[in-house]
Amino acid sequence: MGELYARRAVAAGARAVALWDIDADAATALAHDLSRSGTDVRPYRVDVSQLADIQTAAAAVRADLGSPDILINNAGIVRGAPFWEHDPVRDIEATLRINTLAAMWLTRELLPDMMADASRPKRILNIASAAGTLANPNMSVYAASKWAMIGWSDSLRLELAKGGHRHIAVTTYCPSYVSTGMFEGARGPLLTPIMTPQQATRAAWNGMLRGTPIVMRPWTVKLATALRGVLPTRAWDLVADKVFRVYSSMDHFTGRSGGPRL
């Protein structure tokens, strides 16, 4: 999906695009392909789980391309298993570093320049998840990382508005399952189709351009959030489990073979 966001930026006439990936070869190949359009596309090998890597790469981007007008925090991993099967470092710490802290760290690096330049609109797109709105068995740490992302992202939006920085719009995107391979084996709940990467990125991109605070896709994500808010917890558990089948959606999860890509 990071590639699709980059392609949308190039198609929209971006002057420059910075690609961050832990896979240097993949980033270089994509940059070469996209540069044919005339856009200055630069690849950077970055491990976003490490603050020092983020700080070094952010400085390199500013030196090479200038301060960005658009930031898309897209990196993520998932571990689908009961909580007690999570390794404290490999699973718990890594998930929180990549899914939550990386977005905070990178935004903190770039935000001062975005705040200082009010000459044109700025956009921050934070990719959260429907998992950040509802509890779900076998994804406790992933859900926690996305709950934190949603709380931070939308609070940042309010802080910027309160501080008078209305040229910066923050969009928090909460999609259900997307067929990237990251959630291979997972099943969409009732009336919730698994979206293609193209469908998911289009909704996020359009919401970002409009400055929509929170984008939820598909429509059942909003419905489930509303029902969870009005029903007693035990009643919601029954509906989520027996009617919508949310609580069994990860029962056959296998994930992407070969491990996660950041």
C-alpha cells in the first residue's frame, strides 16, 4: 500500500517523493520506476522501529528534497496469537515501536517545519485500523497499537487546530481487513468485505486531500463502533461474536509468508 500511495502522489504531480522502506532493494526499484515520470523520487533504507534511524533519514530527506508537505505513516506489522504467546521483545515491543511509536517519532521530526510554513496546505495521514476501535481475540497487541494510534492522531489534529495551525490537516484512517497478505487467513466479519489495496488507498487518499478527520471503511466499521458504544458490554460481545462474527475473524490467520515488510 505504501507503493500505491507513492504512485498516487506521482500521478497527482508531486515535485518529489521520499520512499522509506526497510527493504532497500524494493525502495530503489520503485524509485527508479516512478522517476520515469519526471518526479524526483528518492529511496531511503530506514528501520522505523529505531528512533535514531528515523532522525537520520528525516535529516537526509530535508537536505535532499526539502521539508515535506505530506506525511503518510503507513508502516505496520501484526502478530495474530493469544497474548500469552507473544514474545515480549520480538512481538510486543516490535509491534508498538513500528505501529505506534514510529508514527509519533517521525511526525515529531517533521512537524516543526510543517507548522512554520503556512504558505500552502499540509497533510498528515496516519494509517490506523478498525482493530483500534474494537477488541478482538488473537490481536490484542496489534489492537492496542492501533488504539494508541487513533488516540494520538486525533488528539494531534485538535492540538494543531487549537494552536492556530489550520493549514495542517490530520486524517486518521481506520480500515477493516485489506488483502495485502498481512492478514492472510483472516475472514471479514458479516457484511464486511475484505478490501483490495487499491480500494483502501483510494479511500485514505481522498479523505486526506479533503482533510477528513477520521475515515472508516467499509461502512460496517462505523456501524460496529456505534453499536459497541450503545450496547452493554456483554450484549455487544454476543452480537460481535454470534452475529457479526468479529471475534472469530482471526481464527484462521496465517499472515504473510516470509515475515512482515515495513
